Amino acid sequence: MPILYKDEEKKKMLLLQFERCKGCSICIEACPRGVLKEGDKQNHRLVYPPIYAPEGDKNCTLCESCMIACPDFAIYVVEVPEE
């Protein structure tokens, strides 16, 4: 499962279930920081799931807006597992 962003300080990461995404772009629109963009790789549904593409000093804050907005539960924030 692709990790889009990982914050070691907060011990959380943003994950994407690539094949579950239906390409609706709701997560991209919901992101207050604008760090998600349409990707260039197709999944089995022939859509382009989002990628993490921050501009300048903008980074993901792991606010969970994308996760809450996603109707298919394809993108979500989880805690980094202890090793």
C-alpha cells in the first residue's frame, strides 16, 4: 500500500489504497494545503489516483480532511507502527 506522506515527528502517515481509488478527486479538493494532485499512473479502474505533490514549503498536516471526504475509504491517516 503506497505511503503518500510520513511524518516521523507526529508518528503518522498518509496511505492510499491505489486500486480502491475511483478517481473522483474529492480528496484533492478537500485538502486545505493543496498537497494532493492527480497522479500519472492508472489503476485497474483506468483512473489516476492522487499523488503527494507539495509545492514550496507546504506539507501535509495529517488533518484527515482527505480521509473524511473519500467516499471509498481509499486514503487515510494511520499511526506509524512501532518497530
